[in-house]
Amino acid sequence: METYIDDALERKVPGFKAGIITYHNIKVGDSPQMVKGRLQLFQESIFFDLQEKELAEFKGIKEWRQVFKSAGTDPSRYRPSAEALYRRIKKQNYLPSVNSAIDLNNFFSLQYEVPIGIYNSDHISGDVKIKIGEAGEEYTGINSRINSMQNMIVSTDDAGPFGSPFVDSERTMVTEHTNNALQIIYLRPSITKEDGYKLTKSLMDMFLQIHGGEAACRVISNKD
């Protein structure tokens, strides 16, 4: 399975990059108390930061709003997933523990202020293309709604769209029965490829500590 960025997306969002991690033979389950504790404490820290700072003052949130605008998405109507998490925390609607994979995904998304998707790769067919969604492309999201992907940044396979920096699909969602996964870190375009790789690898290393298995990572862009 290869993952690549469509030329049309690069033209609209110059410098678009993604961290790509493939996992094999992982064991997803209830989060260890260490992960639950860190996630809770970090959310509380963000809540207090948000008492003194506006969301637009967080560099990652601000940049991803601009990415959505450049792609053709209204970020005030369809919020990047990292911003949506921050808005929940601002209301003290803290994220509950789901499972070890989702909890770590949320933790790193909050830490790096970028959307991150994790997908059951056994439910992905063929290669993955990250592109701008077209008319008629839609899926049932983990928010239990039918989400149109038209003019949205979307990750697609041979069966159609399955993930996005907005909301991911039910089709490829990770559960405690998942053994193989694909993680996509929708990096800030402004980050260097070297720093993007360091971020991606640190996420992969922590994920492996919790879940076991094997993994490989890289950063993709249209400048490869």
C-alpha cells in the first residue's frame, strides 16, 4: 500500500505534507492508566491556557484554518479536527477514554495542534491518495452523520474516501479488534520535512511502546 498526495491538492496548498505510519501486529485495548492520566492532565492544562489565549493564538490551529480555506473549505463551518478538540476542552467537555489507539491519537493531535487520523488498514483497499474531495464523495463518519467530502481534504482508497482532517469514517475506524493500522499525521505545511519526520517518529515510538508490533514511518510531499 502506497500513500501519495494529489497534484491538485499541492497546487491549492503548497508545501502540503503528511506523516505516514504503518503498523502491523498491534494489540489495541483499554488505555494504560499512564495514558489516561497524561491525556486528562494535558486537557486540563489546555483548558487553563484557553482562559488566557484565543484559539487563533495557537499556531497549529491558525495554520490549519488557513489550509482549509486554501483547499476550498469554510473553517468556520467545518473545523479541522484538532481545533474541534480544543473547542471541546474550552467548554470543559473533556475527551473520554475510548481505547489505547484513539487516546494516543487524540493526545498527539492536541500536543502538535494538527489533525491526525488512524485507520484500520485491513479495511483499506489499494493505494491511498490524499486529495481534494469531489462532488458525490461522502461517507458515514465516526460522528454518525453522512459527511460530504466535496472541496474537503480527504484520504481515499479504491473503495472511495475514508478519512479527512475534518472527520474520519466508520469504515476504517480502529477498535480493539484492529491488528494493522495506517496513521496519517496531517502536518502543518510550514514545518520542514526533517522536523515533520521527528514528530512522526516520536509518535510511532510511543505507539509501539503501548501496542507492541512493528511499524515504519516516513513523511510524504509532492517534492519527493
